[in-house]
Amino acid sequence: MRTPLLAVDSVIFFEGGIVLIRRLNPPFQGRYALPGGFVEIGESTEEAVVREAREETGLVIDLVGLVGVYSDPHRDPRGHVVSVCYFSKGSGNLVSGSDARSAEVFPLDGLPTLAFDHHKMIGDTLRLYCSDPKQQLPGKGY
């Protein structure tokens, strides 16, 4: 019996928008996605999401909180991948890294089509952490 793989993703708020990477590798090669990747042996999900954000965007992130666990067995075409998603705030210089063709900031009202179930992760982040649903970005109440 095979077990699911464990991954992490982060909804990173930076410079008034959400950080997205353009995927360098399949699946969804060339499509935008949240920064993230697989958890390494001996690593916590919190450590993994900080590492992946740094590798893919060059940013240092401060975790604000957990968004959710995404476990639909069909969410990833590579197989059953469970992803733990965090909300974070980024700082530093945004640059594309190892698995990213590019790293960019998008306003919420200008998000491109995203890979996997990343639109759901962003929506869940806004529902959980936005102090006023009419705001585009979370206020001080998060």
C-alpha cells in the first residue's frame, strides 16, 4: 500500500498583493501557483514552508497561521498529495528561485488561472484572516 505524499503551500502577502510563482516543471508547467513543495524527511511543515518560500521566491516569511489541510486524493495529477497551507507575510527581495520560472505579486482582483486547488487556498485564507470581507487584503484583525 502506498501512502500519500506531504506538501506545503503558502499564501504570502507582500507589497499589497499575493506572491505567485510560474511553475518551471510539470505538472502545470508554466502555470501560476502558490509557493510550496514537498516536506523533507526530518522537517516540520512549518520549516518546510519557510524553506520552500525562500527557495522559490527569495523571500523570508513570517507565518501568521494555518489555513488548512487539503487532502482530496485527486488534487494533484502526480498522485495523492496532502498539502498543509499557511498564511504568511513576506519580506526581502522577490526573485525567482529553484522551481520557479518567475515570482510575481498579483492583486486579488487580478489573479491568473492557478494550478492545483490554489484558488481555494487563497479564498480560505481570506475567509479566515480578513477582518472585513470587503477589504482586498487582511486588516489588523488577523
